[in-house]
Amino acid sequence: MAKSPAKSLSVEPPVTNRERPNEPKRFEASKEQLLEFYRQMLLIRRFEEKAGQLYGLGFIGGFCHLYIGQEAVAVGLQSALDGEKDSVITGYRDHGHMLAYGIDPKEIMAELTGRAAGISRGKGGSMHMFSTEKKFYGGHGIVGAQVSLGTGLAFAHKYNEDGGVAMAYFGDGAANQGQVYESFNMAELWKLPIIYVIENNQYAMGTSVNRSSAEDQLYKRGESFRIPGIQVDGMDVLACRGAAEEALAWVRAGKGPIILEMKTYRYRGHSMSDPAKYRSRDEVQAMRDNSDPIEGVKKELEKLGVTEDQLKPIEQEIRRAVNESADFAEQTPEPDPAELYTDVLVGTY
Ligand SMILES: Cc1ncc(C[n+]2csc(CCOP(=O)(O)OP(=O)(O)O)c2C)c(N)n1
Ligand SMILES: [Mg+2]
């Protein structure tokens, strides 16, 4: 006797009623919280400017990708995480994420100059910084690889039932990598606790997102995996923090992964060598003039009655901390040559 047709052969009507996260609201920060956002964002900017200078002077070897322009993303999102439980992973543009996680600028700068006191003992450099104590899992040079690794972190959170959430950052260019979609599939299937953060800074190395992406509204990229996405003003730290709150509520409720597309912009070249032929100076200048994330926080502070003069001590303190990190990074010794053979393989023999 013929069986009734398999359910999978029935034609489903278009789905319109899938559960979605709430529309995020701009975070309502207290004066103290806003001042802290300002401090962290300015620290990243000044740190990156100094790193650029040290690179020019030949103190930093290898690749170096600066985060200037994108400060609101790491600061806004990471301020919502639970530093005890949650984990973070990103690509090679990683200095800002480490600073936003409260990691000592001296250890980061010393890593950039390849010194033994660097956070990866001078052997990782700009692209491969780690702090497992802070649950910061790098720093990865292979575009998109951190998405699969981050999915593994989320699996570990679920498997160990430790209540943690993984946050995996990647770029608009990385969003076209195949392993991203393999990861999306597994993450939704297993309802893993992960926030996928696409830092859409409009460009990969030298190609704009519109030229390289068939669907350039990247927050939609999870749709066929049933992963909801939210597009966020990544130049507004309060919007970033507000989006993080909604994303965390979704993930912590056991609803599986979520995507945040952060619309942001990098002011500097892709890395330290960049012919800059793919965009005009006017475009960059307009972004600096009209959308700068640090100026945006200053305006919010003004509304709360904080004056330029009151910000001066914060600026001076940051200048001091950044200079100190640079002095440290120049003077502290390089690793012993024997260190070439340590930390290469995991295991005891
Ligand atoms: C698998 C792989 N392919 C290519 C590269 C070379 N590469 C390094 S960065 C980059 C562009 C990535 O752009 P995006 O993901 O937008 O990140 P952004 O640099 O803008 O932060 C490319 C193609 C690489 N490192 N790894
Ligand atoms: Mg990009």
C-alpha cells in the first residue's frame, strides 16, 4: 500500500512569522559609563596611532592592521559581555578588541615589537595575540577561520554548561568565505550560544562590499539557516551596546546564534601598505567629519554637561599610558632564541 507522501515533499508557504529578536534600542548610558566608553575608544585610537608610528620607524615587523574608525564596535559590544564567562575571537585587526577587553596596552605593544614580555611572548605579533585568562582567543590571520573556531568555542560553552557566550568577529570580506556558512549551519542546528559579528567596514583589502557581495545587506546572510540578523550603526557606541544587549538576551535564552552586522568604516589603509586606489580621500574625510565615533560620544557627553576641559585629564592619562607602552615595547628584551621551540606543539612528552 502506498504510504502518504513524505512531509518534505509538501510545498511550504513563504515563512513570515519566524520569531525575531526585539529591535534594539540605543543604550541609555550613565555619565560614568559614557566617560568609560570615551576613555576606551580614545585609548584604542591613540594606541593605534602610536603603533602606526612605531611601524614607520621599523620597530614593528610583519603585518599590522589598524582599527582606527571602528572603535565603537569593540567597545560597545564587549562592554555588554560577562568577562568571567564569555569568550571573544576575531581576525587579524585585533588590537582594539584586546584593549576593549581591558588587556594591558604594554603587553599588546610589546607583542607588536616582538618582545618576550608581549602577550603571546613576542611570537605572535600583531595578528596572533591571545589571552586565554581573559577568554580572548585571538588574533587569526586566515580570513574567516575564526568563525569556525568561534563556533567551536560556543560548542564548548554549551557542552560544559558554563553559561558563556562566544562572540566571533569577522569582516565583510570574510563574510564570503565558505566555512562561515558551514559554521552557521551547525551553530543553528545545535543552538550554539554565539553572536556572529560582521564588522562591515565597507572594504576588504581593496574591494568594496558592493563590488564583491551579491547580497550586500550582510545581516541577512543567516536567513537560510534560520539565524536572525540585525543591522547596527557601528559608528555609534550606544547603538552597538544596545544591539549587544538584545543579541545576548536572544542567545542566553537558548535560542541559538544571532548575527549582528555593524556598519562601520576604517580610516586607514587595509594594512600598513595599501595603495588606496579603491576609494577617494574625500570619502574618508567625509566619514571622519560626519560620523566619527569618538566625536559622537563627545556630543553625548556634552548633552550631560561634560565640558572639553573635564575630558582633558582622561586624554592626558591615555597619552601617558600609550607613551609608556611604546617605551616599554622598545626597551624590553626580545625572546631568547630557545623560545623558538616552545609553544609550538601542545602536549607533554
Ligand atoms: C583565507 C585567506 N584568504 C585571503 C587572505 C588575504 N587577506 C587578508 S585580509 C583580506 C581582506 C579581508 O577583508 P574583511 O574580511 O572585510 O576584513 P577587514 O580587513 O576589512 O577587517 C584578505 C583577502 C587571507 N589572509 N586568508
Ligand atoms: Mg572589511
